[in-house]
Amino acid sequence: MKNAVISSTGLWTPPHSISNEELVEAYNAWADNWNRERDADIASGLIEPKTHSSVEFIEKASGIKSRYVMNKTGVLDPDIMAPRIPERPNEQISVLAEIAVNAARQALERAGRKPEDVDAVICAASNMQRAYPAMAIEVQQALGIGGFAFDMNVACSSATFGIQTAADFVRTGSAKSVLMVNPEICSGHLNFTDRDSHFIFGDVATAVLVEEESIAPAGYWKILGTKLKTEFSNNIRNNFGFLNRAAPEGIGAPDKLFKQEGRKVFKEVVPMVSKMISEQLDELSLQGTDLRRLWLHQANANMNRLISTRVLGHEASADESPTVLDTYANTSSAGSIIAFHKHSEDFKPGEKGLICSFGAGYSAGTVFVEKTA
Ligand code: COA
């Protein structure tokens, strides 16, 4: 069995950012219009009026202050309330693959790796632009990589599942260098007219280069252990799919977009993930205090506070459990990778940390790492 390591990471951030203030203003204008159009039914008590969203609620309940998006004007237009991303001809790379390529180039450059040195590409994300050809194959072609490529989807846990899949290819000798990308255009499946969740997601792309230890550049990250878990839950759903073509309510209908029971998710996922991390620490003969930093999934700041307290035995400082939620919001599978990418340069050789994701499925993944010289 070979040793798999993380050689480098890459991050691509969209150029447009939307603040909570801007988002709430758009939502409230949309809600006012909706109420105005139904004022007779509301006055007669037939339907409930839409109530306003609030900047204060969003920040307090989630820790989110702003998010990056691929298209700002559509999302903020009360008559549209969705990103407007033009379709592309078949001859052009898809937008999902394009943003993955942007992040991938940075990861390759940081590792001093040429595309021809890479053996495989995995595109691991919570929403794929289409069924096939795979976005991963487009990335492979755009970069000039040989070998093989495929897409996989484990919702918010796609990146940790992707890292373990890549590491398993390396461990068994199927590949020496695997590029794992997470293009997440979460604004595409977010219902911007749903007050409970319109603020949750943002767009981004991340990349992780997983390689055999013998070829990795200096300063790589040893992968000490990985663990994956899934457990069925109806509390986070996205019913969009190829069988919905004839759905009477149409593909843009609320049922075909992101939907969650946020409070239930919070309550059920915190103990599940804390337990999983503790068990994996035991298996690796490590204590929570051996971990210099936790790069947790970025869905909710309060949730991360609870998980890190259970793992470390005390409330984590911003240094021990950094957040990127304030600027990026929830970027599904990419969240913990953004946190790792932005907050790992200060690690000294021998220091250990944990990349951890959790989300729909339910699904959860842990990747314990140690910095080398
Ligand atoms: N503005 C103002 N008030 C709002 C609001 C908004 N945008 N959205 C909801 N509220 C109100 C609710 O109507 C409710 O009011 P009530 O008490 O009068 O009924 C109140 O705020 C609390 O709502 P609730 O949904 O219970 O809030 P919460 O504290 O659970 O926070 C989340 C909501 C989504 C931020 C939180 O549950 C969460 O992040 N959960 C985990 C989600 C997760 O990890 N998902 C994985 C996704 S990949």
C-alpha cells in the first residue's frame, strides 16, 4: 500500500459579492410585490402574507454576512430572483468545468506540477451541470491531462469523499497524482424566494491535488486517516433530476430546488459528526488536543462552535476553527477546503489538523492531516 498525501490546493472566487443587506432588500421587494398581487386574498384571510427577511436574523442564526455569486443582477432583481447564466454551445467548456479549471490551475502551480503528470481527475460537487459528458472530462481536456476522469456527488461531503476516493486510487496504485475539483454553483439550486434559506449559499471552486508521497513536493500534507459516513435523512433535499421533465409544477418549482429543515439538521448532525470525529481520533490514537486546527464544513457558525467544543474540550478560538462563512456563506462541498486553503500556511511540520464535511444524505467525511517539512 502506498501513502497518499495532499500536495496542494487551489481556490477560485467569483468576482461578484452580495451582502446580506442587498439580498434582504431584494427579498423584501419581491415579498412586497407578491403580497400586493394577492392583497384581496390576504385581506380575506385566505392566504398568509409573506413577512420580511432580516439582516440581523441571518447573521445571528448562521454567521453569514455575504456570499460570492456567478451572477449578481438576476439574484437581486425582484422580478427574477435567480442567477442568469447563459447556456453555452457544446463546443465551449461548461461554466462548472471552467471554474473548476481556474481552481485546478492554482493547485497544479502550487505543487509545481504539469498537467501531463496528473493521472486522473475527479469532479466532486453537489450539483452537476448535466449528466454527461462528465465535467471532470472537460476539466481533463481543458488542462491536457491523460488517464481518466469522472464526476461524483455526495452533496456537501463531496470533497472529503473525493479526497478519500483519490487517496484510495493512490494507495492501491491506480494513480499517482489525482486532481480533485469542487466547482459549486450553489446559487443555481437555491430558492431565493424562500425566506428560511435564501441567504444560505454562495458560489466558488476549489481543487485538491492528492498524490503518492514519493512524488509530492516539499511541505505536503500527510493524510493520517480518512473516514466516510452516510445515514439517510429527508431533512435536506434537492429533487431536481432527469425524471422531472414532465413534472406538472415544472423544473423551477420549489420542490426542485434546495429545501431543508434547518433546525432538525442542526440538532441531528452536530452529535453525529462529533461522535464520528471522536471515534476516528481513537482509531488514530490521537486526542482532540493533538489537533492544531479544525477546518470544518462551512454551513453554520453556531454548529461549528458546538462541534469544535465537543472535539477540543473547550470553545475553539478563530485560530483553532476558522470560519469563511462570513464572506463565502455555505459553498457546499468546497467550504472546508476554502478554510484549509486560506488558513494553513502557518502550520509547522508535525502539526496536525482535521478537514471535516457534513451535509445532505446525511453524509459526513473526515480527513486527518499532518504538515511535513
Ligand atoms: N429573516 C428573519 N426571520 C427568519 C428568517 C429570515 N430570513 N428565516 C427564518 N426566520 C424566523 C423563522 O420564521 C422563525 O420564526 P418563529 O420563531 O416566529 O417561527 C425563527 O426565525 C427561527 O427560525 P429557524 O428556521 O428555526 O432558525 P434557526 O435558528 O434554526 O436558523 C438556519 C436557520 C438555517 C440558519 C439553521 O437552522 C442552520 O443553519 N441549520 C443547519 C443547516 C445545515 O447545516 N444545512 C446543511 C446544508 S448543506
